[in-house]
Amino acid sequence: VGATVYPARVFRFADERYRLIEPAGDALRFPPFNLFKNWIDSILGVEPAECPLDQSLAVQRIIDALYESAAAGREVRLDDGR
């Protein structure tokens, strides 16, 4: 799954390559694309973000720790931010 903003296009992996998906009007039928649309709309101030900033940062910290752990070959502690 991938997307571009300018122009707004959405892609999905199928048949060994990415294919452009044309949304039907404003309704995006593939659920992850609805989050992409929500993300754009929240930046434009049209609607609130489905995933608040604190949750996004928490997820990013976990992903960063996973990469660090894999590279180091050991467990990594998350800093609690305090």
C-alpha cells in the first residue's frame, strides 16, 4: 500500500507490482486508505486526526526501538520520556 499527495493517488501491491487504485468518488473502499484520507484532511483542518499525536509518537518510539534492537542484536529499553 502506498500513496502520493500531489497528485492524490493510492497504490496497492498486486500481481507482483504496485497498481493505481482509483477511488470511487470520495469513498475509499480499502480501509487503510481511509486513514490516509483522514491524515490529509486533518492536516487541512477538515477533521480531527484518527490517531492523535501522542499515540503516533508512542508507536514511532516502539518502531525505532525495534530497529535498534534488531541492529544491536539485543533487547532495547524504551526511555519513558520523563
